[in-house]
Amino acid sequence: MATEGKISLEELNRRLADASLPESDLQKYFLVDEARSGAFDPVLALNPATVEIPAGPAARSRSAALLNSANYLSRTRRRIAFNGRISGGTYKGPVLVSEGDSWFQYPFRLEDVIDDLMQDYAVFSLDAAGDTLSNMLRQAEYMGAIENTGASIFLFSGGGNDVVAGGNLAAHLFDFDPTRSAAAHLRPTFNTLLDESIGLYSQLVRQVAKAFPDVQIVCHGYDYTIPADGPWLGKPMASRGIVDQDLQRSIAHVMIDRFNERLRLLQHTSARVNYIDCRNTVADDEWFDELHPTDQGFEKVAKKFKTAIEKLSARPRDVDHKADTTRAARSKAAVAGAEPSPGKEAGISPSARAKDGPTGRSLHIGLNAVDPRHYAGWDGQLAACEFDAADMEEIASSLGYKTKLLLTKQASRDAVIGEIKKAAAELAEGDIFFLSVSCHGGQMPDFNGDEEDGADETWCMFDGQIIDDELYELWSSFKAGVRVLVVSDSCHSGSITRAVVAERLQDAGATKVQASVRAMPLNVAARTFRQNRDFYTQLGSSAKTTEAQRVTRATDSPISCTVRLISGCQDNQESLDGIGNGAFTGALIHVWNHGRFKRNYEAFHKAIAKELPPTQSPNFWSVGPRNPVFDAQTPFAI
């Protein structure tokens, strides 16, 4: 029999099973076990002031079982509420699926974001306190839930564990130094944690967007938390000698800002991502602990979600949960993959560009010859560069890029530079520029001392060479957040964005073919330079002037876009030409396999390298700020 003012475990179980009873009525029966809780993974304890906790081993086991099932019980209550709202036949709002951490499910002790949203919407909740991004992505419960419910909006909350380094924040902090700023107290490894987190975010977003092109994804960044004497922020900082509360708070602000900035970047690379900035939403006195708002704080966050949901579903629609087979059928078709478009080989993906999503522009350059008048009588005959350019243009076109093809005589210096400048002027944050180049590569004297080997790498355009310093200047004209992908199948191209065995196996080893190399011979390079000395000297002087400007810019305003290069070889190597394609381009097309390659760029580079002889090692290099969303994408994704 329960003591007066307390209820028994049996009565608590009955109340927990009553889905009509709001969780706010159950808060008083639980406390948070701080010692056993993890970051974004609260562990509850029964409140001895409101629950009669029986003595004895058997009774304690019953209490532990009740507490261990808190996430399950909370999810079950939400499922009952969802089914009740849908089956009633009167609900006209959007159907939502939610997957998230403790901001979406803080069982019983707090009224979290989803608790608030469920008062107005039908939300199918998959949320679980303590769930991690990697676990959510691995299990992918949301895929089946979106399909089965016919949901139009997917709510997602994750990454909080990464923001606080999973309880190991001290390892990512420098010891207190009065000369350091708040940001300077964070080690570079903290950024690595966040980049890995956003990489997982990007995979999840693209998984959902590809399978359900009509579903909107709503995610959020966390608000500026206030470090206290807690195990996630305050104590790790104090262990590094960072005890001043203002400094602690400033460091926490930097941490939250960096996470939010990455989510904002993600939003700009997907038409279906709607990012909610929660910063400056929760008042100082509305924090339950270092990581979670109070009920009142969560209510303010939920209002921001409601605003986004109403905007995304401005037109109410009838919802028939049980009979919504049309959407489910569309979802299954999307998962299985659409039919190939006419004229394309089976397996090539349909356009990767979603309506209102990022823009993809591409430029494909292939030169089977150069103008002998500029190159001291040398015509630089090759066999497969135009084929390379056409094949790369076909890949880009199949993925929804707006393409441009320049072959041999069309690929003049002015034409190529002009097209790159046009892309820089037109593309905005989140867009992508894909440049493929198949031609001879060359080297010339380094005018500004930025090359260790004393030579600048070049692309041999029809009427003159483009040097790597010029390319840097072109990249610097792209706007912040633009992704630039360069695929270069030319000799000496290992760092173009800034002796070889001439045979290879084709068709899985069926035939050995003799191949030429895509390198301008040294004697031709020397004669070309001497013949055009004034032109290249003037170009070099200009590069030297802009190099001085670049040094200042690299300090004060570094290159804003992210340029990723996959080249056919290293600076000291030569790329092989071929019959149908160059060796590198042929390997790339084989690995790409009509769009069936589904891993990231790093894995793509490694797979291509395995297809080439050891004397031709494709380079994988980048300049500009790190873009974790770009890192995590499949090759050529818009």
C-alpha cells in the first residue's frame, strides 16, 4: 500500500500506459540520475518523494525494469497518440515522421520538442534519448516509417553528442592561456568531430531525398547552452584550467556556432533541407541542465518548428493513413530506382538536381591537337581526349548539370578562362562547378617561387598554356560555399589547380594496347617558351603581382570556395592516352559504372587508383575551406 502522497509502482505503470495522460502529469514521478546519464542520454530514477519504492531485491528489479523501458514506453505512448489522431478521420494536417535524440525525446521528465508538436500534428516518433547519428543512419528506421505513413515532412535532430565530444570535450581543448581567444582554446580535432557529424548528416539527407523526392526534411542546430558545473561542458573546461564563466560561455558559443554553420552549409546543398537556427531562442533561466532547455525553453524551440511546418504545408490536405498507397508506391519506385532516360544506358542515374535545389554547371575540355603556330611547330596529336570530354559531358548531363563542351580548336585560352569566369559569376553558395580536362600537360619556369620543383604545371589549350597560378586566381573569384570539382587527365597534373610505362590492360586484361603519353615533350616546351617569351614573361609578371596579393588574401580572406582535384597522375608523372579513352578517364568511367558507385570521393579516388599501373598515381587534392558536405557526397552529386 502506497504511503500518503505517493503512488505504488503498479499505479505508476498504469498511468504510464494511459496514452491520454500527458507526460507533464508524469514528470513528478521521475528524477534524472546525473551519475549514470550520458550526453543527450538522460537516465531516469524514480522520485522517492512521489513513488513508493519497495525494498528487497525483487522489488528493486521491478523498479529497474520500469526505468530501463522509459524510451520504449515513451515511444509506445506516442504511437498510440499518432494512430488515434490518424484513425479519427478529422485530421487535415501534414503527417510527420521524427527521428532524433533527447531534444526530440526526453522521456517523462521534460516536455521536449516533439511533445509540443504532437499537440497540433500527427507525428510518427522514432526518437530515442541517447541515439547517435551513426546509429540512426545504420538502422534507417525512418525510411520504412516515411514510406508506410505517407509522411510529407521528416523531422530530424542529431549531432548533439558530437558538439560536446561525447563527454570527452577535455581532449579537444587546449590548457587555459590568457593570450588565447575563446576559439583558440579549441583544438583542430574539434572541427574534425563536427565534420564527421555533418558527413553523416549529409548521407542521411541524400538517402531520404533520393527515395522520397517530395518529402521535406527539417533539422535544427542547438542553442547557446550555458556551461555549469556539469560533466559535459563545465567540468571538462575546468580540467583544462578554464574556470572563468564568461570564457567558458564564449567557448560554448563558438562550439554551437561551428555546428550551426555546418548545418547551414548542408541546407544550401539540398533543396529538401530546411534548417532551423535555434540560437538566441532559449533564455538564460530556461535551461534544465547544460544540454537541455526546460519545458518553457523547449516550447520556444517547438514554435520555430511549427512555423517551418506551416510554411511547408500551407495547403491542408486530407490524410488517409491506412489507404495512402499512392505515396507508398511512389516511395517504393524511388527506392528501386527510376527507369533510365531515353538514349542513356541502363543504370545511369536520373537528374540529381532537385527542383529549386543547387545548380550544377559543367565544362568539359578535350584537345586531340594544339596549334603548331604557338607550340613551335608541334601539333601534339592525341587520340582519345575528345572522347574523354564527350563521355564526361554525358555523365554530367545525365545528372542534371548545365553542360558546355569545348573540343580542340574551340578550347582556346580565352574560351576556357571565359567559361570559368562565367560560372564563378553565376554560381552561388551550395552550387557546384564540375570541370573536366583531357589534354597535354606541360611545365614552365616558376615565376613566383611557389613551386618546390621550380616549375609551374600547365594545361595545353589550343592556342596557349594555362598555368596553375592563373587557375588559383580563377578559383578565388568563386563565391563562398560553391563546390568546384576538377577532373584532370593530363600529364604533370597532380597540383594543376593550383617516366611512364606506355601500355595498360583494357577490358579486364583482354588486350594490351600501346599508348602515348599526354605530355608536351621537354624540347617542345623549351621551344614554345622561347618562341612566346614575351607572352609568358608578361603572364608570369602578372602572376607574380597577383601572387603578392594572394599572400595577403590567404591571411585576411582565404579562398572562399572549395576546390577538389582528382588528377590522372602526380606532378612528376605522365598520363597515358588510349584508343577509346585515356587511361585515367577510362578507369574513372569503369569505377563510376553508370552511377552505381555510391561511396564518397575519397573512396572513388582509391578505386580509380587500383585500376591504373603503379607508374600513374591519380592525385586527390583540394584547396579552400574544408567542406564536409562535399567530402561525404557521392561523385558528381549536385
